[in-house]
Amino acid sequence: MDTMVKVDGGEVWADDSGGTGSPLVLLHPGVGDSRVWDPVLPALAEHHRVLRYDARGFGRSPAPTATYSQLRDLTAVLDHFGVERAVCAASSMGGATALSLALAAPERVAGLALFGPGATGATGLASPEFNAEVERLATAGDIEGVVRLALGVWAACDPSPDGPAADQLRGAVPAWFATYGHDVADAPTFDRLHEVTAPCVLALGERDQTNVVTVNEEMAARIPGCRLVRLDDCDHFPTLRRPAKVTELILELAARAA
């Protein structure tokens, strides 16, 4: 069942698979929207009640008109569906949000399945050169140029302009600009990762950017008891490249959390 959920000063599109299984919430990356979970959703929904939503400006969610927090929006979605505690399966930007919740309200996070995650307060993830080139292309109105640039950075396994990663990026790029100045960063978590108490698995793509791999390795080392998994032949789109393995890791983590 899909619906629009009210959040501070706006709304987001969300979907609830229903069912009686333990809750699992899927948090998408900044290079895509909740459709990025489509390859793994059916298998997950066989065992769990699965929630997913589009962050503001992404996918089916309207662009923001007021400042907002990713953490507060996630909390609002969980509250709307009456979910007090869930396993978070989260990619990239979504990983940063899941970690924010795990530290702000640990009682609400049963487990963390993280895929190429970010973390607020982490350094070395953003490339000033990439950001400058995105700005130059966008100023020139060359959005397809931004997509090609992003494919070369995030989609090493298949940078084809007709591939599934390109479809995700074409939807995400406008959100980068629509959310600018509205998305207020949540409190830094990178230096507090040693406080995470939820069971955790962190999977990184061996063909992701070197700086992302390095930061993810450090994150896994900081989170107590975190299992680090390296996905060969995988870039920043693990659900598109290795859906069976992503499903396996999420279900294993959820069983461990239970």
C-alpha cells in the first residue's frame, strides 16, 4: 500500500508491503530513489513487513519548500506506520540516515544492513572536483552531461547511458538541486560510530570509488562487531549489480537481529 506521509513542512511518498513479518525499512541512496530496491523487494517481502519511501525531492516525493532533516523524516515515516522498531537496510545517503537513527534512538533500530553507506561528519567522501563539474554542467543546462559524469564516477560496472544505473541517476540528479539549501545535515555520527549497539553488516563494492571504499572500511572498523563484506564486480549500486547477495545479507542480518 502506497501513500503520502506528512513530514515537517511537507510530505513524502511511502509504501508498506503489509504482512505480519518483523519490520524492515529500506533507505535509498542519493544516486537513486526507492525503485533501486525493486530487484530485492519481492524476496524481502516474503519474510518481512517492508517499508520504503522516497526522500524529499526524489522519486514520487515532492521537492521540499522548507528546511528538513533526513532523520526527522525517517522518524515521521516510522511513526506514521506505527513501527516502533525496525531493521534498517540502507544504501549510501540512506546509510547515513540509518546511522543517525541508530545513535539518536537506538531502541528503534533492531539491526543495520549498510551498503556503501555515508555517515554525517565523515570526510573524504565528497570530491570538490566532481561537485564543481556538476555545477558547471548544470549551469549550462546540460543535465544529461551531469548524468554521464555521475555514471563514470558511481557506476563503474555499467556506465551505459541506457543501463539501470543511468535511469536511477536521471531521476536523482534533479533532486540534488531541488533539495539544496533545504536538507539540513543531522548531527555528526562518524566519530560516534563506536556507540552503535545494533548488530550490523556493512557491504562495500570493490569497484566503488577508492575514497568511498576507504571510508567504509574505517566505518566498519569503528562499529562494534560489524561484519565487513566486500562485493566483487560491484560499484555504488549493489541492488542492481548483486541483488541476490544483497537479499542474502539483509535476511541474514534480520535473522541475527531477531
